[in-house]
Amino acid sequence: MLAYILRRVLTGAVLGVLVTFLTFWLLSFSFDGVVANVLGPAASPSAVAALKADLGLDRPLIVQYLDWLGGVFGGDFGVSFFTSEPVTDAVVSRLGVTLSIVLIALALSVVVSIILGVLAASRAGVIDRVSQGVSLLGLLLPNLLIAIVLVVVFAINLRLLPATGYTPFGESPLRWAASITIPVIVLVINGVSNMSAQIRGTMIGELRKDYVRTLRTRGVPTWSIVYKHALRNAAAPALVVLSLEFIAMFGGALIIENVFALPGFGSFAFNSSIQGDIPVIMGVTVFSVMLVVGVNLLTDLINGWLNPKARIY
Amino acid sequence: MISAAVLLIIVLLGIFAPWIAEHGPNDAALSAVNAPVGAPDYPLGADQNGRDIFSRLLYSINTSVVSALIGAAVAISIGLTCGLIGGYFGGRIRGGIEWVFNLIMTLPGILLLIVLMPLTKGDFRVTMLIYGVLLAPGIYRLVRNVTVGVRNELYVDAARVSGLSTLRILGRHVMPVVQGPVIISTAFLMGSAIGVQSGLAFLGVGSTEVPSFGAMIAYGFTNLYVDSLQFVWPALMLGVMTASFVLFGNSLRDALEGARPKASSVSKSAGSKGPARHEQAPKNPGDADALLSIENLHLTYPDPSGTPKPVLNGVSLAVRPGETMGLVGESGSGKTQTAFAALGVLPGEASIPEGSIKLDGRELIGLSERQLRGIRGRDIAYVPQEPMSNLDPSFTIGAQMVESLRAASSVSRSAARKRAIELLGHVGIADPERTMRLYPHQISGGMAQRVLIATAVACRPRVLIADEPTTALDVTIQAEILDLLRDLQAEMGMAILLVTHNFGVVADICERMAVMQDGRVVETGDVAEVFRNPQHPYTQKLLASILDESVVRDDDRVLAGESSEGIN
Amino acid sequence: MAEKLLEVESLHVEFPGRGFRAKPHEVLHGVSLTIDDGEVLGLVGESGSGKTTIGRAILGLVKASGGEIRFQGENITHVGPRRRRELARDIQVVFQDPYSSLNPALTVGDILSEPLVIQGSTTRDARARVKALLDQVGLPADAAERLPREFSGGQRQRVAIARALAPQPKLIVCDEPVSALDLSTQALVLKLLIDIQRETGVAFLFISHDLAVVRHISHRVAVIYQGEIVETGPAEIVTSRPEHSYSRRLLLAAPVADPIEQRRRREERKRLAENGSMETGAGVR
């Protein structure tokens, strides 16, 4: 088990190195622009060269990359070209906002999807039609539109919730909750539409399997067949969707944060990309890859626990 | 297909934008700043820079369509090619491709698009090119799965044996199957590409010169308190476009793949809508002392159009206490459906228009699931055909046995465990304690069947319904399982209804037999009697088809042109 | 000594193990058999014995890891794809499952003419040949325009047999060709196979788990057990008075459709078991 986790973490590290190198290489085509950004349009060529040397951008690409990588393994992600703020601090504070929205939305989506998907599969009829309607709705409209509609209706017309802005949890938990409610709802609509359809489909397949009939012939109660046996077997494919859904929600959050003017990862990444703040961009990339690797590992571990055939460790 | 028409109109509007719109998308007129809807020359008004919203809307269509085309084209060309290769070849080639796609899939896509802005310069075409690569794994997985499925079909092996080259097999046998799903997902891909493109444009990724829904929404949004309608138009248009793509994809799927799986209730017992009618059914001789008696049982399933299609047409059958009754027939004769009806485990869509199933005089049709639960496992038990698929793969043998035992008789967990171990020993499993801890995939088929039999007889049922209990097993194992059933019956005195297509099995274990054809029992009688002197022509035909034990091929091997007499 | 049509000599086949760097799993441990021109060799074994793998190795669908397969004296164990495609003219196949072995999207005519066109026949010749083939397997001529789903299992198997006959091969590998069929259909298809074999003199490798079926069609019978051939001989002897203990077990385990004879057989089997020569079949995997 420990060896398995270790191996997965190592694979994750390899993935991280690969992705960051790719990003770094692609970014290297725009280094000149970055320097011009820092100095402003009127900078003389000699000043540009001097700054390039100063930032270390004139060295061979691989040397720059290895230098940066060495720092990362030592816990040092460098400082922003523009604000001189340490990258780690900046990333962590922004990531917190986005992550809290995403994780809350993900947890809610899972619960709602399971209830909706299982009920739809095992009861059929009206519940099934409702669940299919919900999943179609989420598919039909992009996150952005749902976000805007909700803002206009709840925040601007009804004035129930704040339209924009963010209150840290430490300041006022209640206002914090209010400030993230609409973004969470937007992500949940999308998450439920993806996951409930998946769970419904897998559950329908599972409930038609032979072992379900056999359990019935033994007098095993229906709730046990549905929630203990079928749901557990349906969980493996659902988990794959869950880890993909995390990535999708993360991406979705980056865009809708902007609707609500939340100081999250999306606007942060956007601004640093516009400016060409290389250390920050790299930090953003590393943290998000780590996040994805972590979530994938977690879902695989849960899958192994649920599904004895998948226990590879 | 309304969605398709809507899409077509939208696309045409975009193409003919230069002729329809009065102004260029970036023509700003100071006089028109924040012009209201219906202003002269500005049908939908103008934005805060004095640009014609109607014109921008039309030009934005082109941006969206181009985004959708680029994203989908890249995703499909990469995903389809790799999917076909990976799916058909397998082994190391697939391993390598798979690794790359898994890597792409774990990339935080939208973030990457933002991060790479310095490279893409915000050009939506380059951005969509990258997004297409990020979408490719979805198509790859789809194509690979379909291809692997086709690859495992014997007709592909047959084509190889016929001398078709790999390329030809892919083109002739694999592509037609892959086509449908790929076309369907293209519609969804396009919808999602448009959504992402507008999301990014909303963020501000991209040139301000390029009109797009996202950018328009962003402008309108910041201008919300001045003119709340400005963001409504692009939002509406974007919504209509993505929704049309998704709906178009859905209707394509319905058209190409037929109905999607419908949910059906797990526990609804078939035909429980009202009391069973007892019509003048022909009574079987010896019904009086029957333990399980089925009379004039009719069963229907709805066909795709919903009209009931008969599966059983008046089955009458009686099983006496302690006897083994063989229910014989060819595939489609309805023998398994009869067994499921007796157990009350027909699927939800089945219905029983008339007939009666009595266990020891008690009518089973019309009982609620709760009432049936009290009978199942205790009075009537079931041994299935395919041992592996009838065990839940996620639970240990022990856990499944204990749960079943406790469902049928209210005993404590530890007592149930003890009884389970005892039963496993009883059915000839060498190390019961160890077997209790194993998962189904860790035991052989023969052993799984022993586990299922042990669980079925746990509460000493009065009737055991065994549906082809040895068909999935090898003959040597079959003989052992039949011996086990015979021994258990001698010990417990239960009646067995044995469904089979194999006359050898009937001859081995049954005392009486019933022959089914087209949803009816055509002949019932003592096994020895029926074998010696079959009455019904169908029984006679079946018995005549049995390969005679004594016939051995005795003619010599032949060379072309030689003739000889027929067999038999 | 006359040249055999097919010679398989100490054939080994292994499949890659499951998982990364898993040990390969050998399913055939040195199988040898021969088939003469115009001869039917029955190959009997239980599931997992490797009987299907032998057929697939001869057809080139799985790779041999050791040993040799010779067809008319030519070593075809590792021939390249071009020569393999040419061999399609001489070696053909009929699979067990008549549902999966016919492409549901092609008409019967297309299915049958595919191998002919590949081997260089013109469309017109192919059409005439398809008509003759349908007639040979007892299907109506208008079957060519119809799709496989319009046919019953037995009729589909006739189509599959016609496809195998199309290039007038010298050897057909029949992999459980009647096992998926109902009893009455089984007897008819088996009779068709015997008739065709007599008329055309094609050789069969007839793979089955059912001794009764093998007995009907084979000149010689080989019994395979756990990847090894344990007994080969004339059909009459192997299927009624086998020498090897496993063959005997197999014979006695198959129930006969005669209550009195079956009781006698059961008792004989139990006697044999009590003598201790019988290992238990249900073991932990």
C-alpha cells in the first residue's frame, strides 16, 4: 500500500516535471515580450539585455529550467517579476479561494448526484424524468451563462445575495458563505448534470445484472440490493468521472470567479499571464498539476478500497 | 431536428453578416454610445463604445463557429487516429498512446490555456487548437473502446483469416461502427468549444478586435447598470447555440443508436395489477398433491413500440414434494422465464395478464415484494446458470452468504457465519474458513456454483429452482454438481425444478420431465416413459436429434471427387 | 512417407500476464498433431485446455512462442503478413458463435464475396460463386441480399460455413461450430458439415468439448488436457475405450440421454472416483 502510494507520488512528480518543462519551453518564445512588459515600451535595447541578464533569461533554456526546478525541490518557487512577492504565498492565498468553492461544489454535487442518479435508476417514472431534465439543463448552458443569470436574478433583482466580492472565512463566516453561494450553485448545476447521468446509467446497468436477481431470490431487502450492492459496484466508473469533474470544475471556477470578482486563482493566473510573470505562471502550473495528481491518487485509492479486483497494491 | 435547423440559420447569419449588418463590428460612432434597442440603424442598440450590437452579434457567430470547427477538428483527427491504432493493436503501442492521453487528461485545461497566453497572443484560433488537443483524450477513449469491442468480434478474426489487410479491416469493419459515436460526440465537442471560447473571451483572453459572445457579455456586464439589455443579446445567442449543439447531439444519438437504456423499478413484481384471473385452464393430472403448481401462466414483454409481446402462452406445470422435475426446451421456449416467474423476479417491464402460481396452495401472483421476501430463501430458492455473474464481485463469499442467510432467517451474525462455514464444508469445499474470506474472482466457476448451491439450500427450502445449473461448467464439473444436487435432495427432501436444454442431464437426475415449446408445455411425464415413448411430435423430434452414442464415423478419409453414403 | 497436410510439432503458446511486467502465462506446452488430406481430426478438451488456442495458432491469430506449424511441408509458424494472406486460400475457419462471426452491417452476399474479391476474383465471378455456395449449404439464393440478423442461429452458421468454403480451402478449422446451436439445429448443421467434407474432401480440425459430436464427424480424435495432448487415436477407440485416465473421466462425465444407461455410467464413474484416480475439479484458482 505504502509502496503503491510512493510509486504514484513519484509518477506524479515525473508528470509535474514534464508539464512544467513543456510550459517553460513554450513560454520561452515570449521572454522578450516579458522583458519589454517589465520595462515599458520605451526601453532601450541595452536596458532590455541588462534586465534579461539580471533575471537570468539569457542563459540556455535547460539551465534556467533546472535552476528553477532545483529551487522548487528546495521549496523555493522564486518571487514575482512585478510585485517581488514570494510566489508560494501569492499562489496559496489565491488557491484557497478557488479551492474552497470547488471542493464544496464537488462534495455537494456528489451527494446530489448519487441521490438523484440512484433514485432515477431504481424507481424509474417521474424521478427518472426529473433527473434527466436536470442533467440536460446543465449540459445545455455554459457555466458562464448560468452564473450571469443567477447573479442578475438573485443578487441584482432580488438582492438576496451579494453580487460580487469576497469575504474571507476568518472575517465573517456568514458573509463568506453568502459570497460563495452563487458560484457554488453554478458549479453544482454543472457537476450534477454530468455525474447524475453517469451514475444513473451505471446503476441501470448494475441493477440488470444477474447477481441482483439472485440476491432478490434470497429475500435480501431492496434497499440493501440498491444501496449496498449495486451502488458499490457502480462507484468505480463514477469515481473516474469524479476526478475528471474536479478538473472541469477547477477550470469552470477560473472563469466564473471573474463574474463575481472573487480574488481567486483564475484572475490571478490571468493577470500573471498577461504580464508574463514567469515565476508566478510556473508556480500556478506546478500547484495545479499537484492538485490534479493528488485528486487522482485519492480516487484511485478509494476505488481500490471499493473494488477488490482493482486492488493493485 | 429543430436544433439542426436553428444551427443552420445561425451559421448562415454569420456567413452573410457583411451583407446583413449595416455597420462593421468594430465601427465605433460617438453618437451611438449606449444607443437603446430600436435606435435608427442600430436594431439592438450600441455598446458603450458606440459599436452596433447587432453587427457584433452576427460577426461573433463566425468566431464561435470557427472555434467549434477548429476544436472539434483537432480533437477528432488526433483522437480518431490514435483510437483506431490503440484499439486495434493493443500491447505496447496502446500502452504508449494511453500514457500520453492520460497525461493530457490530467492537465488542468482551462488554466493551461490562460497560462499559455503569452504564447498564443490570445488568438482564439491558436487557443482552440490547443483546446482541441486537450479534448482529444475523450474522443480517443470513445474510439478505442468501440474499436476494442469490434476487434474482439469474431467477424474481424474471420476477415483476417480471409486475407484482408489491417487497413482494409479498419476501413471496412471498424470505421462504420466508430462513425456513429464520433459524429454524435462531435456535436457535443462543438458546444463545449463554443462555451470555453466565450468563457475565455469573457475573462479577457483574446484580441479586443475580434467580436465574440464572451467579450460582448463582459462589456455588457460591466455596463449592466447603464443598459441591462446589452449583455442579454450575446448571452441569449450563446445559450441558443450551445443548447442547439447539445440537443442536436442528443437527437443524433437517438437516431443513430436507438433508445437509451430505460430505468425500471427494481422491486416491482410483474403483473401485480389486480388479482389473477382463473380461467378454465387444462388441469394437469396429479395437481392435487403438487407443491409448486403453475397453471395457465401467460407472460408478456413490451416490444420496442410498447405493445405486449407474448413470451409464455399458458404454461401449466406441477412439481410434487421431493421430486426432481426437468423443464426441457430449446432456446426461446420460455423455460427460464417460467422459472423467474415462479421466483417472482421478472423484470419490471414484464407483465402477467393471466395465470396462477401456487406454492403449497398459496397464490404467489399479486403478492407484494415484502410478502414475497418472506417466502424467498425460506420456501423457494434459486440456483442460477452462470455462477460467476451471480455473485457480487465487491463482497467476499462470506459476507454474501451471511447477508443472505440473515435475510431468510433471523439469526445473529455469528450464528449465520457458523452456518455458512458448515454449509461450505457440506457442499464439498475443502477449506471453508479460507473460502469465506475470498472474493468471487478468486475462485473457480465450479467452486462458485457450489457456493451458490450452499447459499440456496441454507434454509432447507421446499422447492429449489435450478436454471441450467451446469450449462456454464465443464462436463467433469457438471457431473460433480449434479451429484451434489442429488445428495442434497436426498438429505433435505426438497423438490427441484431443473431447467435445462440437455437431455443427458435430465436422464441423469430427473424423475419427471416437462417439454416446452413456444411458451407452452407440450408434454409432461415420467422421464423413463417420455424417453421410451414420446407422445408429442415436438418431443419426438427433439429426442431424434440427440446424437446417437453408438454412431461412430466409420468411413475412411475421403479425397475430392469420391462419393459415399449419408450418415445414419 | 507421404507428406501430411498439416503438421504441428511441439507447439508452445504463451499469453502475456496481466499487469505490468507480469510473467507470461503458457497455455500450450508442446502440442503435436497431424492432419492428412481429406481427414477430420477431432480435438476434445474442456474450457481452458488450450484447444481453441491450437486452432488460432494454425490460423495465425495468435503467435507461437515455440515449436513449428507446417502446412504442406512449408513452415508457416512465423510467416509474414503477405504470405499469411495468401494462405487464406488454403486454410479457413468456422467459429463457434454465429452471431459474433458475421458482421451485422454487411449483407450475406457481401460477407461471402469479401474473401473471393480479396483473392482476386471479379465481382461477376464472385456473385456466381456466392450463389453456388449458398446452394451448397442449403440456403435460398435470395439470402445474399439479406442481413445476418434476419437469420436464425443455424442459418447464420450455414453462412459462416459457406464463407469458409468460398476459396475452396484444403483445411478448415472448425472451432466448436455446433456448440451454440439448439439440439435440433445442431444435428442438421453437423450433417451438413459431414456431407460437405465427403463431397469436397476438405480436411477439418474439429474442435469441441462434446465427445458425442466429435465421435460423429471425426476419423481420428485427440484429447487435450491443460495444454497437452494426452491421447490420440482412431475415433472409435478414443471415444469409447480410451486409455488415458483423463479421457476416461471425460467420457464417463458426459451424461447420456438414456436414463438406464446413464445410471450405469454414473455408477462406473463413482467406482472410478473411489479408486482414487480422480482429482477434484473445484480448486482455488
